[in-house]
Amino acid sequence: MRDLKYLSAYSIPLVAIFGIYLKGFWLYATPIFAFGVLPVLELILPEDDTNFSDEERLTKSQKRLFDWLLYFNVPIVLGLLYYSLFTVASYGLAPYEVVGLIVSLGILLGANGINVAHELGHRDKAYERFMGKLLLLPSHYMHFYIEHNFGHHLRAATKEDPATARYNQNVYSFYITSVFRQYFSAWEIQRNLLQRAHRSFFSVKNDMLWYALFQIAYLGVVFLFFGPLGLLLAFAAGVMGFLLLETINYIEHYGLLRLKTRSGRYERVREVHSWNSNHVLGRVVLYELTRHSDHHYKSNKKYQVLEYHDISPQMPFGYPTSMVISLIPPLWFWVMNKRIPKEMVAAA
């Protein structure tokens, strides 16, 4: 039964369904739940820094239940996307209702879309990676697959990494630098991959070109079937979804830097280069994303067996609470700056 704790991740789509069905101010139930109720519960519920034994880890790694808990997010996210588009196109929603629907759908696309896509994007099986890319589509962020797997994991906690927030950089500045630098970085990575394979820009192996075409086609289909208001919803909710991802990116590595060795090269990525959180609720709702230190240390590990390392820098709060705090830069700097190792601050 303890394995079913990850059903908590379905709480956000469940709240979203009720909000869309009831309409009115209920459309704001999802943001209130995600950034009000969850942070409060995180402050009440305990932390858990225990790890599994080797035998338990092996058993859980092979248990298919954990995979299916991820897979079910595909029909859930796509189904709620359709429900949202149908609702905005079929009912005369007031402007405040449209805004609430955009925010609710955006949170869903970020939490149960991009977050799950991130986990599936690290898998070996092609069909799992396909599902991951499908979940990235509504957030206009398919390039994340290339940049994250071939860029971020190599450059994390360095000044060259677009997804690593610098010391004293606020989250709003980070949105701009990270979004644009990651997109251009993904194209650069793709260009290098094509060159190494002696392929042209218009090769069928140019995934970035396919991603651009798929995303344009997606918005075109939405406009065709759901009209201008549906297009507005799809576009704005997608932006909301990837900004939610970028908020998580911001808190995951904020201020942490890999130091350079005598040879001038960066030290390898270790457990000290990502912020860890053992707050139980954030862990299960985000499929253990909060044990990010271990994810970067061994990126091929499945979410259910990620471990806590006592040398990893610890966040004082869980990820949902930390995301809220990050939106208030002075408070964020006051909470986090004193926790960054001095040698990393000196290298900033």
C-alpha cells in the first residue's frame, strides 16, 4: 500500500476537473490547492530522509506499478487539455473564468505534464521517451528533451548552463535568460549532432525541426477546432506550464556552482550541486523530483529509488513552498543565500 502514495500526484488533475466542471471562482481551486494548500500541508507534515536497502531498491526498480503511475498521466493530461478547450469554446466564460482556466491548465501541464515528461525522457525505452515528448507538446517545450538530456546534465551548476540560476539572480530575470538560452542551446546541440552524423539541416533526423513543426501544427489544430479563444487558452496555458518548469529549475540549482580543477576543467557533478528536499508531500506529488541531488548524481535511476545524501545542500522547505517563496526575491535571498557554500559564492 505504501507504493500507492504516488497517487497523490493525481490530486492536481482531480482538483482541476472539479474546477472546470463547476466553473466560476472554482476555476481558481487548482492554483489555491497547488500554491496554498500543499505548502501549508508541507509545513505540517514531517520530512523523511530514510533510504532503501539494496534489496528493497532492486525490487522497487523492477516494479511496473511505478511506471504505470507515470504512464496514466498521458491520458489524464491530454484528456483535461481537451476538456479545457471544449469548455472555453462551448460556454460563454467570463474573462475572470478564462484566466482561472488558463492558470489551472498551466499548472496541470507543468506538474503532471513536463515533470512526468522529464522522468520519461531519461528512460531507455523508445515508447517511454515518446510519451515524454508528447507531454511536452502542449507546453511548447519539446526542445527541453534535447537541452535537458544533452545539455543541462553535462553543464549543471556551471555558468554555461542556462538552467542554473546565478547567485542573487531573481526568478523573473531567470525566466528570460533560461527560456531563451535553453532554446538556442537546444538548436546548437542539434546542429552538432547532425554534423557529427554528416547530416544536413533538413535531415529527417533533425528533431528540433520536427518539434517546431509539431508545435505549430498543434496550435493550428486547436485554432481550427476551438477558435481564437481556444488558441489563446492553449498558448497561454502552455506558457504558464513552462514557466512553472522554469521556477522549479530556478530553485533546483540556485547559487550552486561546480568549482574548477587545476586543469581548468569543472569538477564532476556531485551530490552537492543540487538542492535536496525530504519533505514528504512535495516528494510524492512531484514524483521525487525534490531528491534532485541524487538524480544528477545518477541520472539513470528511476524516481521511486532516488536517495538522500547527507552532503547534499538541504532546502528548508519542500519544493511547492520554495516555489512560492522564490516569487518574492528579497525573501528568497534572505532564506537561501546564507545556505550556499562560501566557496561557491566566491566563484559566482
